[in-house]
Amino acid sequence: KVYEDEHIATKKVAKRIADLIRRKQDNNENAVLGLATGATPIEVYGELIRLHKEEGLSFKNVITFNLDEYYPMLPDAKQSYVKFMDENLFNHIDIKRENIHIPDGTLNKDEITDYCLAYEEKIGSVGGLDLQLLGIGRTGHIGFNEPGSAPNSGTRLVTLDDLTRRDASRDFGGKENVPTKAITMGIGTIFKAREIILMAWSKKKAPIIKKAVEGEISGNVPATYLQLSDNVEFILDKDAASEL
Ligand code: GLP
């Protein structure tokens, strides 16, 4: 779906999330959301905060799982996704702290495999993801599933692509300070979500959106795997869609 601009697109996505949360509330069920970081979803989170404050949308029945976290990363570091989510969403809504899950960037190396399996199990134990939000990196990564990721991959420790580290360098004051690794949900984890929404705004994303939507399905551009799913929607502004 292509919208005139990202603000209109953002409102549509936030409304979809709010409707899901309310529908679940009406049935006394939890809404299980897979959340993304990066600049792309910030305005969606802003709109959800507005709906909470002005229209009484409650997040008490919401359980969240974030896609990824840098590794290593302390939760209170400026660039951590824990901090990002607190500042851009969680600190402003009534979500229960125990319902928030973000991959742990402080683990010892030998704890990571078990932790990742447990992360997957936890998603399963609450009924699976109702909705997964995605951005897209210029390498075609979703979450931090870089080129080379397998379509059935699970949550795991990955090595970041050089372009991804370059794109993150501003946040870290230089590429050399960007961690070389991350913990991310896998492509297989993302695929299990009942609905997937990938958002992209601006001309900068137009070439990778063209590859993701129209390119050959290949591990070289992990987002092309989304072509294989019936539950995926790309929500774009005109600029991101300009090469389609
Ligand atoms: C990071 C995140 C991804 C995100 C990507 C794009 O790499 N791990 O989940 O999609 O950035 O970021 P932005 O939305 O800032 O373009």
C-alpha cells in the first residue's frame, strides 16, 4: 500500500495496532506484538502514545517482543534498544513491565544459545505474535537478519554487515564504536507472526524496496523472503515506492 506521505501511513498502521489491541481486550485476550526499532516506527509509537493519552487506549493486555538488540549492549547505554523503546513508547503508556521482552545484550557468550531458544519458546507460550512490525535496512535486512540469513532461521547471535554498521555510525559517534554483533529474531521467527507489516519511508529506501518487492527471492536480500508469505503488507510512502 502506497500512501501520499509517511504521516498518513503512520496513522493507518497505528490504527491497525489499536484495533487489534481493542479487539483482543473485548475477548479478554492478550495482544502479542513484535516491535521494531530504527527511525521508521518512531511516529507510529508517537501516535500510539497519543491514542493512549487522548483516547484511553490501554496497553494492559499487550505483550511485546522486540526484534533485536546490539551485542554487547548495556540496557542503559544511549544506543540500546531498551532505552529506545522506553523513550519512544514504553515510558508513556500503561504496559506492564513484565510483558516487555527485548533481547538481552548483556549475556555471556556461552549463555546466548539457550537464551535465544528460550526467547522463541516465550513467544510460543503466549500464543505467538499477532502482529510483527518491521523496518528495512539498506542491506535488505529485517530485524538484524543480514544477507546470508536462512529463511528458517531462529533467534540467534549474528554479525552485522559493514553497511549496517556504517548506517548506525552516527548514533555511536563513528563506525568503530558500533558493535559488530547483534541478537535478532530469525526470518523463521518473523514468518510465524499472523500478520507482518513492513514500513519504509523516503527515497533512501526506494532501491532496497524495489529489490525486496520485485527482486529474485534470495538470501542476498533477506527481505525478499517476505514474498513467500501471504500475511505480509508493505506500507510505503510515495518516495519509498518511487522505483516500483
Ligand atoms: C536497524 C534495526 C532494524 C531497522 C533498520 C532500519 O538496523 N535493527 O530493525 O529496520 O535499522 O532503520 P531505520 O528505520 O532507521 O531506517
